[in-house]
Amino acid sequence: MAEQAGWLDTNLFVHAYQNNEHSAACRALIHGLGDGSVEGWLHLIVLHELTYVLRNLLHWDRPKIASLLLALILAPGVRVSGDAGVLADGILRWRDSGVALADALLAAEASAAGLAVCSINASDIHRAGATCSVPVLRGDTLLLAVAPPPAQSAPRTEALRPEKG
């Protein structure tokens, strides 16, 4: 039975790639997660924080960060909230598109569910490979201009009930 670590903090992974008094223990923990002798939970906010910290502190590029994130979420001892396959898709979209991790993860979730991402920033959502619904107010009627990525069909507009107020 795996030893339970609980929720994993970003600093564990940062220290593992440095040389300080915590590095050896953090590397051993990551090894345990990799072989399944340790079980730990990884929250999406830690993945987001890792993209920032590894880029700015350790000067890693997107492909190297994405490789680490994919290895983490697919490690035998790592549990993630949600679908690891969709999360992996989001990480790959982040690596390849240049958009923020949040946009890439939303694009992966939306695509898996057959939905759009509702955003004002359609260009980033499209770069992440998802359909975007953009809210537009015409008088007192809210419209959602649904725009697939450019390689797909033309946008359509769906009228919603106006807000009561």
C-alpha cells in the first residue's frame, strides 16, 4: 500500500530541481510518486503555479515544463481532481499554443464536453483549439456569438433572454 502524502505543494517540485537542504527529500518524494510507493493529490492551481515558477525561477521553456507536468499527472502515485486525459490535453494545448494555462485547460474541458468557452478573448481560445462564445449585448438582449476556431465553419449567434433588472 502506498504511503499517503496528501495534497502536493508547488515548493516540493521547485526544491527537487534546486540544490538545497530540501532537495534530496523532495526528489525522493517525486521518485515515490513515480513508482507508486507514495500517493499524493495534485491540484490544478499547483500546475498553474508550476508553469509560472519554473519559467521565471528556473528559466525552463514550455516544452520542458509541459514534459514535467505530463509526467506528474500520469505518474502512478499522483491523483488529480478531474479527468487526467483532459488535463493532459490541456497541458499539450498550453505547450503548443502559447496561451495561458487557464485558457488551454478551459479549451480542453470544453472540447471534451462538446461545449464552447465563453470569453471576450476569442483569439486565445481559438489558438487553444476550442470554440468560443462571446457575449454581446444588443439593446437589452444578450447574444452569444459562437465562433469555432478559424478552420471550422462560420460563427452563429444564439439569442438568450435579457436580464431582468
